[in-house]
Amino acid sequence: MENSFENKSFISELEMKLQEELKSCVQLIMNAAKEKKATDIIAVRVADKTIIADWFIFMSGTSQLHVKSICDEIEDKAQEARLELRRREGYNEGRWIVLDYSNILVHIFHPEEREYYNVERLWIDATTEVLRCEGEE
């Protein structure tokens, strides 16, 4: 019996470490976006709502060129941190870019698309963990 309890405890500790590392990756991506002057940057923990990812990160650029520039910066910083980009969609148009880092999906919006689709409303409720960049409310 005791061995089973020890295994569960070990798994819990391991899971907590993995979640902390994942949150650190989320912060890295948010900071990269902030460096490129992205606005309204928020990360939403969706692990209990979908199997697609553990975190969604939403942000806006001011123009198509700015959206692409934010994307480039995130890709550079993520690559330096050895995060594997599995897929990128929407880069050519620069209106809504999605970066898939397996457990983290990054959404970089042109302001018009973000307002029109309002994707965050689908994922945020009273129990949702939400992270914001320092200085943003």
C-alpha cells in the first residue's frame, strides 16, 4: 500500500514541476511579445477545458506588419529556449497568426480580427487561471 502512495506522490510532484516549466514557457512567450510592443497580452489556462493545449496566449499587433514582427520575435525567443514549433498558420496574411507549441497555442491578432472573433470569451470563466504581463490589467 505504501508503495502505491509513494508513486502517486512522485507523480504529483512531477506533474507540478512540468506545470511550472510550462508556465515559465508561457511567460517567455509573453515577454517576447511585450518586447515587440504587442498589446493586450493574456495567457489562459485551458487544460481543464480542452485536450488541444494547456495554455492559449492571446495578443494584438497594430498592423499586419506588426503582427508578423511579433510572430518573428516569439519564434526566435522560443527557438532559443528550445521550444519546438509544430505548426504556424496565417503568417502570409498577417491578420491572425497561430503558433502551435504543442501544449501552448499562441494567437497573434490584427485588432479587427481580435474584436470580431473575440475568441477569449470561449475560454474564460470565473474559475479560469489567467496571466497578464506586468503593468497590464
